[in-house]
Amino acid sequence: MSHYEQRLEQDLNQIREQVAEVAERVEVGLKDAMHALLSGNRKMAYATILGDLPINRRVRRIDQLCHSFIALHLPSAGHLRLISSVIRTNIELERIGDYAVTICRESVQMSQPPQGLLADKLELISEESRLMLSQAIKAFKEGNAEAAKATKGMAAQIDHAFSSTFSDLTSEESGCDLKDVMRLFNIFHRLERVAAQAKNICEETIFAVTGETKAPKVYRILFLDEDNSGLSQMAEAIAQRNYPNSGRYISAGRYVATELNPAVTEFMQARGFDLSQAHPKPLEMTASELNELHIIISLQGAVKNHIPEIPFHTVAMEWDVGILPTGLNPEQTYQRQ
């Protein structure tokens, strides 16, 4: 190995060691923050808050090392991808440290530590988020893209658990006053964000090792009407053809018709849409499946007529176009060329 290669590896190892140290401190800070919250240990909460400043200093030091590495070695290919990923992972670790501080600041304002079901759920989501973070950091340190891909899947589980927290917090069984409810919701949200940042670290690992970038995000959209025999089927087909790269589209009805409206099939076919394989579908989605939707669009009536509990992360829109007209002649249904 040449002197230049030795220096390059030495500088890379220094950066890796610094990242590993920051990651370890962030994990400890998050663990201590949750222990302080659940046990009501204000002394530990304040110590964790004060411990964030040294973490921030180390984060700045890693940033300097990375920019110095680029200036000195002019890296390319794998080395450049790694440094790029370190810079972004560094930011994500700093954010997780900030989340731990927020949890501590909220915990010292609580009138009492969380009790019962809420305490159990906090502990569960905290353990899952910390486990995901630990595995993400391990994959990053080892340069293990396969482990990173496996860890990414945990984020959806945590997101589903978070989505049900609002109803838990506002139930009578929670026993919390309004201020504590808002503090707990903020804490739950920070734990969910820990999982999101851990997922980002996994993405950085995959990029550094393989060069693969994140797939572009698309909307998952559900079109609703009364019986899925016409309007929602039309909306799904039109969206799929005109915006295939922007979303994943499905349609369903509050009830289910026995067959598609023949006039709709004919109307769409005349305009180049083949609905021969389409069949009316009822709205039969689990809470987890609904939670994965970005947008729900009702073409007949309010969304809440179909789905009483709209998921926390989902946008509900109402484009009430009424009912399909019947008995129209060709002059009324086909535009003249």
C-alpha cells in the first residue's frame, strides 16, 4: 500500500471512529431520555439535556473532517459516496440527539410520569425505535447494505403504532390533562421521527455501498364512490394513464355493485380506456392498509361517510360530482371532433 493510500485509509478510519462515537452517545441519550420520562427522574432528564452540547461539538468536528478529506484527497466513486453518506448521517444523528432533548424537556414539565396503557405503548415504541436505530448504525459501520435493507422495513411498523396514539391519548382511560396530552403526543412524534431518521441512515448505507439511491416517492391514492360501478373506476383509470409515475391508484365503493355500469365501460372504451378486466370492489381495508394511503378522494359525499376514522397521516378530499346520469343519447355523451 502506497503512502497516499495509507493516509487515505487513516483519515477514513478517523471519520468512522468519530461517527461511531457520536452514534453511541446518541443511543445512550435516547435511552436515558426515555428512562427519565417513564421513571419521572428529572435529574437524569436535565443531565441528558446538558449532554447534547458535546454531541453537537463532535458532529461539527465530523463535518470538518469530511470537508477536509474531500479537499485533501479529491475522492471519487466509492470513497466519495461514503463521505457524502457520512455527512448526511451526521445530520441525522444530530437530529436524533435533539429529539432526546425534546423528550427530556417535555418529561420535566409532566405533572406525573405516564401511567398504564400509555406508559406501555411509550416503552414499546421506544424499544422498537431504539432497536431500529441500533441496527441501522451497525449496518452503517459495517457497510452492510443487506442488513440496512432489512432494517428499513421496521419503520412501517413503528409508523402504524404511532398512528393510533392520538385516540389513545384522548381516551378517558388515559387519565391525562390537556397539557400532558400535548406533551405526550410530542414525545410519541419524536420517537416516530427517530425511526424515520434510522430509515434514512439505512438509505445512506445502501447508497454508500452499492450506489443505489432512494426510489422516488409516489402518492398512494384511493378513489371512493357509492358502489364502485362507474365514477371511481373512471377516476382510477384516468389517473393511472395520465399520471403513472406520480401515484399508485385504487378505487372502491361504500357498497359494491354486481357489475360495472355498461354505459361507463362503453364511454371509456371510446376514449381508449379498457375496463373489461375491472370489477366493482367494496371498501374492505384494514386500519394498517388505510394508514398507508396518502390521499383519499370521495367522488360522492363526504369521506367520513365511507371512513369514519381518517388516518392521521392521510389527506381526505371531496370532489362530489353527484350521480352518473342515465338515459343520455350519443350526442350528449360523445364530444364532436
